[in-house]
Amino acid sequence: MKSTIALFFLAGIAAASAQHHTGHSASKTSSQVSPKQTTAQYAGEQKRSIKALSDDMIDGYRLGRGMGMAKAAELNHYPGPMHILDMKATLKLTQEQTSQLQAIFEAMHTEAVTNGNRLIDEEQALDDIFTNGMADSSTVQRLTARIGELQAKIRFAHLNAHIRAQKILSKEQIALYDQERGYTEGAAASGKKLKHKK
């Protein structure tokens, strides 16, 4: 009889202890939950002159930089004219190739800079109507349509320069370009073959 009572007594202590630890654990977990993050990832960007464009982006558009817009060409064996010219000694460009590539680059650069400045103006206009509390659907639609059209023109200018440049180079020059730029391993891994009409 005494042993039975002792067993019930010990069981009660174990249950109480388990409940205490479980409750303590749950309470601890609840207290450790961090509050919901409410700060936006673009906090601080409200100080920009044009909210949608960083200073680097504005400089890129004004200077006609590629800003990754021609990756579809660059990473698929369509070299960029500026980089080709930078590597003219390595690629052993002829004088004719150099002249043609320089002309391609200058035409692309002129178009990119012209439309880049127009895009900045349109982005400024878009920003201004929101800043001044004058935004309405029709005006925003008109401005965003213009911005989209200018973005397409700028990207095409860069991509088309790569298309034109590729036609000037030999297959061997393109392969060397890819190698020097570090694209060879990626091309081999993807199983893609160099496409060139020459």
C-alpha cells in the first residue's frame, strides 16, 4: 500500500515538473518572437531627386552605359563593340575592323545618350506630379508609356550594337573574346555552340 502511494506521489511530481517546463518553454518561445519588420527596403530613397532612379542609374543613362541591358547578347557570343575595341591588340583587329567597330560604338552611344536623357526627363516629370500631389491616371499612363518606349529604344541600341559587331569578327576572334572575358566555362557547361555565319 505504501509503495502504491509513493508511486502516485512520484508520478504527480513528474507531471507537475513536465507541465512547468513546457509552459516555461512556450513562454520563452513567445517572448523571443521578433516584432514584424515594417521598414521598407527602399527607406531613405525618398531623398532622391528622382525616386525611381539612383545616382548611378542617372549617370549611366546620361553617359550611355550598358548597365547590363545587353546581357542577352554579351553572354551568347555577341561581343560588345566597346569591349572589343578595348581588346583590339589581343583580338588582333585589322584597321578596317577597328574603324567599323568604332562607328558602331559611336552610333550606339549617341542614341543611348539621347534617349537616356529623355528618359531621365520623363522620370523627373513622373516624380514631380506625385511630389506635388497632382498625379492622375491618364497623366501617369502617358508618362509611363513614354518611359517604357525609351527604355526599349535604349536597350535595343545596345543589343543591336552587339549584333552588328559580331558580324565583323571571325569565329576565332569571338572565341578568344569569350575566353578573355571569362565566358568559356559557362558556355561549355551549358552545351551551347558558337553560332556565326562566317
